[in-house]
Amino acid sequence: MQYRTKTLAAALATCLFSTSVWAADDSDEVAQMKRELLNLKHKVERLEKSRQTEKIPEVEGSRWFERIELSSLVEVEAGYTDGSDGSESDLVLATVELGLDAQVTSWVNAHVLILYEEDETDPPELDEAIITIANPDASHFSLAAGRMYVPFGNFDSAAVSDPLTLEIGETRETAVQLGYTSDSFNLLAYGFKGNVHHAGRNHIDTYGLALGYRQEAQGGGPGFEAGFSWISDLADSDSLQQTVRDPDNLAHAVAGWSAHATLHWQSFTLIGEYLTATDDFDAADLTFRGAGARPSAWNLELDYGFEISGHGAELAIAWQQTREALALELPEKRWLAALSVGIYDQTTLSLEYAHDEDYGTDDGGSGEDTDTLTLQLAVEF
């Protein structure tokens, strides 16, 4: 069973920081089972697993080891890149995740996730550690606290590489989050002390909210989901806090917002997302063409699920673009195609081709193109 649906504990531990949390009906479960064979990037899988909210088991009186679930994800990638500086190839252990979920009581869940990415996290790091207080059978409200990816942005994709919206907006912090969930609607609000500071301030002063709505497919018609999220300081995202010139003394905070919509119809899924800063950063903090930058990105993706000789497969085609994101070393334009096939149970082989176009020389970029071919083998258990 895939990591994102393997245990109720894993679903509860992450449902509080996703932009959409709903109980799935039978038709959704069939569609979800098809996607279980697909290879989604580990960060996207962490968000995707929260799309199902299952009934909490009665754990009082059970033995302690019956309340604990272990899970893992391993991804190995071979890549070839051809760009303006020549060509290169590499073979890396792209991802290793080790997850532990404990359903302590019918109200309390603890979730821990260890992450290793070759050339990125060496030694391995604590990626998530979350305490969740929630019981959808008894209350629409929930509380989560710990190290988590806050619900800013959606970042849904069936490709191997992360969407450019994630490269700008993904934010992991030690946060406290309150949630309200109904059948079709959910609201999440959170706060944390960020890693960037303004005018010498050093307080818990970054906060945000996320709204989500879902309409189930009926009578063979399409299903629909949409969401909106907002964060008070986009500079606290994982990428921007590493890019701004002086994170300890920013001139002023710049908020960010994201909107996404997903349409499901038969074997097709259409995904659209837009993420942007609400204002220009001060030129002393983040620049573009000599002035303050206002980075943004969007992703438009069409996925098609089918079978190859009895094996579940999915084809993804995406068109992505950024604006004023040169300082983040992101391309201005990207289009890609990815094919994922479940070759064995919980084992997926994926092939992706991506074409990047850099910002032009007038913007300070190279104006060059880069082509990347990635072959990935992934196993979840």
C-alpha cells in the first residue's frame, strides 16, 4: 500500500497541513487506487496522501505495537542534462523516507518522517514531526503542532520533477495549526516563527490560512476541487529564505498567495495552479532587473491514466512558467512530459523529459535552453 494511504495515522498527521481534506467515496477510491501505482515525487506524495480522511480506529485498550505503523519510500534516479555548459549525467539516490505513525488514542496521533536526499541532506534530517489532535467522528475541529509543511500552495503533479510553484512557495517550519473540516469544505490557519526577520524583530509573526472546496463526481460527470492559500511573509519559504541577501534584517515583509483548481473526469486530470508575491520585495533584499522582484509561477498540467499490458500507467504533460524569479535560479519557462508505469506491486518506473528556457540576457539570464532526461525507479512499502 502506498505511503500516503498506508495508515490512518499517516493521513491524520498530514491532513492538517494539506490544502484539501475530504472523505473519499467509492468512485474516488477506485481512481485513487489507479494513482497508487504512479510515481509521484516524495514531496507531492506527502501532500497527496492527505486527500483521504479515514475513520479513526478505536485504539483504547489495544496493545501499543498495534498502534504503530512504519513505512518507507526509496527513489533512485539516473539523469542526463544537455545545456549551454555542455552535457553531464549522474546516478543518485534521490530520496529515502522513513516514516513512523503512532495512533496513541482515538484523538491523538504522532507522526515522524526522516528524509535523506543525496547531495541535499547528508546526514539524514528530521523532515516532519507532528502531534495531531483530531477525531472527525466527534468534532469538525483539529489541532496540529510540530515540524510540518504549512498549507501554502498545492503543488499537485504526476511528474518526476517538482513544479516551479513548489520551488518558490514550499514552506517547512515548526508551526501550530488549527483546522475545520466538513464534507466538502475545509479551513486551516497556522502560525510560526520564521527564519527571516524584519528590523531586528525576532518573534512568532508569520501566519497564514488555506481554504479548500471539493465537489464529488456524480452520474459519470466530472469531479472538481479548488483551493486558495495565503501566507503573511513569502520570504519564509524554503527557497526564498536561502536567496534573500540578509535574512536577519529584511526591509519589510511581502505576503504571498496561491490558487489552484483540479478537474477529474474519467481517466483525465487537469491541474492548474498560480502562486505569487503580493508586492515587490525591497531591491536590497531580492532584485530583478535592478529593482525589487515580485516572483511568481504557474503550472498547467494534463494527466491521463491507462494500462499497459495490465500494469497501471499515467502520462503527464505540463507547461510551467515563472516571472521575476531569476535570483532563485529557476527557468523562465518549462515544458515536460513524463510517463510512469507500475511495473510491480508498489514499484514504479518513470521516464521524464523536461525542456527549460532561461531568462533572456536583458533580464540578466543566459537566454539558453537546457534539456533533461530523468529515469526513476521508486519503491514504497
